[in-house]
Amino acid sequence: MAGKLLIRMFDVGLGDCIYCRIPDGHEDGRDFHILIDCGSLSGLDYLTAALEKLKIMLPDDGAKKRLDLLIVTHQHKDHILGFTPDPWADFSVGALWMSAAMDPDHPEARNARQLHAFAGGMIKQAQHLNFSPELEGLFAAYAATNDVAVETLQKTIPVKNNIKPVYVHAGMDTDDKLKLPLKNAALRILGPENDIDLYYLGKPENPSMHGVMSVMDAVAKFTAPNTAPSKSTPLPTNIAAADFRRLQSRMLSTALAFADLDGKVTNNTSVVLLIEWKGKRLLFVGDAEWDARYDEGEANGSWNVMWNKRHPVLAKPLDFLKIGHHGSENATPWNDNPLRDPAKPNEPLHILNAILPKNGTPIASAGVSTRRGQYKTIPKADLLVELGSRVATKRDYARAFKSAHINTSLINKFDEFEQTWFASPQPLRTDLEDMLSDRGFIDIEISA
């Protein structure tokens, strides 16, 4: 509707592809068009459909469609898979922002880059050890398709549009360093901090970080992490089969441990974007994670870093929250343990109470792009119910499915992960809304 800010979350399965239209926000008087991420773990077909729907929303720019700003929160497949050259030849892009952690030359992300390369090499080796198919999703995080997407973002799109990618970090905004043809609104970056290694991996002298670097150095002396044996490679004849299987198990454990750490660092270096528009505050958090508390010099969750380093900007009620990491329990700070002593400090709950207060009538909106699949506990239904108690835009899905005569047996893992919470209102979910309407997106409008 004219005059309202629109957030459209495309149903891309397990992934993010989020469009935002700021009415009359461009300096020339037209609307200002933003896309945040274009990725999925559910396949390219979802993204192809989303980009076709996106074209309908954008103004013409010659033979192309005009996008004023493209933001890439981080380099996981569920956020960047759709960045292949062919579909993006149909778009003109005015500006491109990416996380500072994606800058290949960023001096304060050297350790994070080394960790990512090492974890990728270990996972590629483990992939050839004939382990269970449940690990394929983890292997996909380091697939060649990610390399294509990163090259498209760092080279192809900038060259085709005669722009330079801007690697953003906390403290940057459109009032100062981030110049855009934008009016009547401000875009502020709350995360990640510029010193990626310090805030999200910790000081090198810390025991945990020292241990990580020591293992990487030791393994590098004896292996070439980016070379992997063929799956058909026979068992070595100079070692007993049982001993070889134990060696395989240790290799897999090491690979999984480093991949988990790398995944956390990548999530925690997501671009966190605050849009301020006519007194309204909209927060898009990528896959930013939280921990129990902030520890100076240690590896920290993004939410905790923002709470302690960007407190004056973060610690105010929101009008919209993009629920992080597809509704995972690790991406929205909350009281995940009801038995926690209420007298003890609870930083995550303080954060949630500040941005989505529970006292009074809820006024905020929230939405989540999600689909239950290989990660069975994503989305976390009880977390979504908690958020549903704090926002105005929500739905009783039990009632909605009954009214639409849709059998809940069609919902993946319903009995195990949904049934207990299904009758309690939740924020709008792309997966369930698509079953109800088949539009392929959810819309949330913000009035001035």
C-alpha cells in the first residue's frame, strides 16, 4: 500500500531472500528498493521463483530492473546460493554491501579466514570417508557453489554495474560513511564489529584460541587440507581396519569441531542492519547468534557484542524484527531455561526485553523465513511462541489450518516438533503461510 514501508519475505525454503521498499525514499522522489540476501538450502528453484517475483516489484532501468541496494549478510549457502551470474544479468544494482568478514583483504579477519579455509579443507576430506548422508548439509556449506556466489558478489556484479562493494561493519551509517541516494530514512550497521578476530574468535593468547591455532598449524604440517582422497580409495594395507576406522572417526570429529566453530564465527559476523524510518525501527539480523554473556577478549556472540558495544542504539523497542537464523534457538536472545534463577543476571533476556518489551500491548511485527528439513529443531517452536507473545503481527496456525481444511500431517515433523505449540500464536512463518496461501511470500507493512 502506498505510504507504507513494505517487507516481503520470499518463501525460499530454508534460507533468506528479503525485499524492503521504503516509500518515497529515493532522492529523486521514487521508492527506494533493497534486497537482503538471496540463498537457500532447499534448492535453486525457490530462488529463481523469488527473483521473478522480485522483478515485478522493481522499476525499469532500461532493459533491466533497478535495485538500489543489495545487502549480503554473510557467506553461508542459505544466504548466497542465488548469486549466480545469469539471473543477476537482469538487474542493475546501485550499491552493494557485504559483511566486513567477507573482505578478502581485511587485516582484522586473518584468523577467521584461516579458520574458514582450514575447516573447509577438513570437511572436504571427511566427505570422502563414506559417512552418513546426514552430513551432506554440512558439506554443502563448503561446496563449490559458494565459491561461484562469492565471485559473483565480489567481481561480477560490481563490474557489470560499475560499482565497488562496500564491506560494512558496526558504526557505519548513511548519515556518514555509507552514502546512498536515500532520504527520510537512515540505515545503520550494528554488526559485525570491524575487528572480526578479536570480538568473534578472541585474543590469540587466550587458551581456547591458542588451542585452535595450534591444531591448525600442526595439521598443516602433515596434510594438504584442500586435497581429498577419492571415495573409492581402498583401505590402506599397512594398518588394521579397526585402527583405520578409529582414525577416520577422529578425522571426522576434528572436521566437525572446526566446521562448527567456523559456522558460529560466520553467523556472528552477519551484517546486522537497523532501518530508521519516520520514527520506526526495523532490525534485520542475518544469522547473528547469542551467548549467555559478553566476555571481553573472548569469542562472543554477535548479540552480546552489540548489547555491550552498541547499547544506546540497540536497547530500544523495535517496530519490526527479522527473526534470525530461520527461527533457530541460537539466534534470538531469550530465556531458554525457564528454571533459571531469576535473581541472577540474564543478559539474553535483558536484550529481548529491551527490543521486544512484554509489558503492555505489543506493537511490533516480526517474521521468519524458515522450513523444517535437515535441521530438525529449526524453527524452534517454543521460541516462536515466546516471540508471538511479544508482537502484534502473529497467527494462530491451529485455527488457520483448521479453517483452511489443511491436515497438519502435511507439516514436516509435526508430531515431534510442532504439535505442542501449534495452537499458540506465532509470528508469520514463510513455510506455514505458503501452505495457507501459496503466494510464495509473506508481506509485513509498517505505517509511519
